[in-house]
Amino acid sequence: ASVDRGRALDSALVKHADDLMRMVMASEPRLVAGATTLVFGHTHVKGSAESATARYLNTGGWVTNPGGEWPDAYVLSIDAAAVARFIPYDGRVSHVE
């Protein structure tokens, strides 16, 4: 589905996301740099990163392989202390702690 399938949340991807976040912040002044979290996922590997612009949480690949399996999809759980936890997802609806 993407030439970037399996790509990690590396410095180039963070720079790309930073560019997008700065454009959004310029058009939405109520957003505050340093207090912004962007959660995303598509075909990339799960991960997290922080920059001067934002905190990024990538939930992994939400596009199934041709056989229908979910190879690298994760549900993101953020607790009251803002600690993020990635929980493997296999495509079935179930209770998440």
C-alpha cells in the first residue's frame, strides 16, 4: 500500500511531521508548540519521538497484508500521567485495558 511500509519513525519522518505541525499551528493559533501531540499510523513501524515542535506517537501499520493479517498494528493507551503504551492489535474487536 505504500513504499514506506515498515519505515521507522526516523529523523526524516519527524522533520516531515514537524513541517506539517508548524503549518497547522500557524493556521490555528490556539495550538501551543511543546504541548501538542500528534497520533498517527498507516504503514509505518510503531514508535514515538519528540521534537521542539511536538510529541509524535505512531500506532504502526493499519493496512493489512494481502493475506488479511495485521502485521504491525498497535492500539495506543495513554494513562493519566501521559505515559503512552502500545498494545498489539490483531484486527479483532476486544477489550483493551
